[in-house]
Amino acid sequence: MLEAFIRSQADRKDWGIISVTLLQPLAPGLKEFIGECTENGLEKILFVEQSYSGQFESLIRSHINFRADFCDVEIDSFHSTSLFPIFEESI
């Protein structure tokens, strides 16, 4: 369902999604990809995860120094602790 929504929005340039399926080793080109996006006007990174502690965001931050490398980008997070799916309306 998420993939169908993403495909239907492919022409929009005002947002995007990165879905990480393998945590270790982290994709080597992720930092460069985010760098290219910031050069093209990326304004905000939102970490959405279904955990209280923000483990995924912590992992990504341990590999990428957002404050030093992407200081103009706003970084925010949304953590859901329920077992129910996360819907766009709740973010």
C-alpha cells in the first residue's frame, strides 16, 4: 500500500521517502544522497519510526553527522509506541 502511494506521487518534487531495509552495513551512498538533496533544496528530514527510544534515528545519526554536514536542514522525528500502523494523518 505504501509503495503504491509512493509510485502515485512520483511526479511531485516537494517530498520524498527513503526506506532503509538493511541496517548493517548502512548503505554507503546514503550520506552522499542526502548531500545531493540538500544542494537541490532539501529543507527537512523527518525520521518516522515505531519505537519509543528512536533507535533508528540514533543509528543513522551515529553514521552521519547532520549538524556538521547538513547544518541548514531541519531534522525532526516522530515516534509511535503503539502496535498499530502509522498513518499520514498522525504524523
